[in-house]
Amino acid sequence: MEWLDSATIGFVVVFLGTLFLIGELLVRAKGLFAILGVAIMAMYFSYHLSGDVGLWVVILYMVGMALIVIDGKVITDGTVALLGVILMIIGLAVPAPNLIYGVLVSMGFLVGGFSSALFLKVFPSRNLWAKMTLKDRLTGDIGYNSINERYHELVGKQGRTISSFRPTGTIEVDGEQYSATSGSSWLEANMDIVVTSVDGTRILVKKLEDDEKSE
């Protein structure tokens, strides 16, 4: 395997090995990507390990991979995964025969890792880092925006104060109670009010004048 003496070939080998290994973590490929990735990386390490560089670099590489898995399944904040990436790069670069070779295989690892995300467009995801990506985000289709929409419907409606406003308190509109503010005005309890505006869940009211009251 003298062709692995070439730094360019080393880049390609590490790129492919990383592409499949990280791809196996991201998508459900029935173990095929894992087999390919392990075989390619085993070829890389078996050729470059020598008397000066022992199996500890392989262990370092494997520990880095394990940290990425642990982060994706348990911690999901990316910090441990970043440490794992650093350990894997060190494990790849140390047995390289020269500096240029080490830089190229490190780049091959990074490019392969990022490129593995393309598998998500074809294969079903394993949902690693699901918490980080906020799949359970607060969207209107599950009701989190319905409160804001209902509040906006209050604009222009009349009601009464349940408590004194100094300048916040409770109002009743259409038989339902809401927390509201009167801005800079102080209102007493049992006063007629009208909702003038809504900003998010902040309801602004004012005293209802006699000529504004609904018949």
C-alpha cells in the first residue's frame, strides 16, 4: 500500500473513512456505512503505525468517536463532541509521516465530517442532537401562538377591571379574565375599560368614556 505515502491519497482515504463513519452516526444505513468507514480507517492506521507511534493513537481516535456519540445521545450541547473531534484529528495527524500529510488528513477529516450531512437528504436521520436543533419548537401548529392570536382579538373590546390598576391588574372581557396594564394611568376596580392594543401577551387598556360605551 505504498500509494498511502502520498499526502493527497491520505486526504482522500481519511475523507472517505470519516464520511462513512460520521454518516453512520447521522443516518440509519443498516451498518453499511460503519463497515466501510471502519475498513477504510483500519487501512489508514495499519499502514502508518510504526514503532514510534503505537496503538494509543487508534485508542485516541476511538475515544474521540465515542465522545461524539455520547454528546449526540445524552448531552446534546456540542461541547463534548468538539473534544471528540479534536481527539480524532490528533489520532489521525500524529502517525502522518510529515507536517503536510498531517494537515491534509486533518482537512480530510473535517471535509468528510461536514460532507456526511448530505446523507440526511437521502437516508432517515438518527435524530442525534435533536434537543439542540429544537425539534419540539414552539410553533403555531401545536398551539403556542394561539394565545397571542386570541389576545389580538381583544383589541377594541370592552370589559371591566377586576382589581385596581397601579398600573397593572386584572380585567374581564367576554366573561374571561386577563392580566393587563393601563400604562401610566391608575384605574380602580369595577371600572369600564376598552382594550386599546396588544403586544405579544401584553394587553393595554384605558378607561372607557361614557360616549364610547356600547349600547
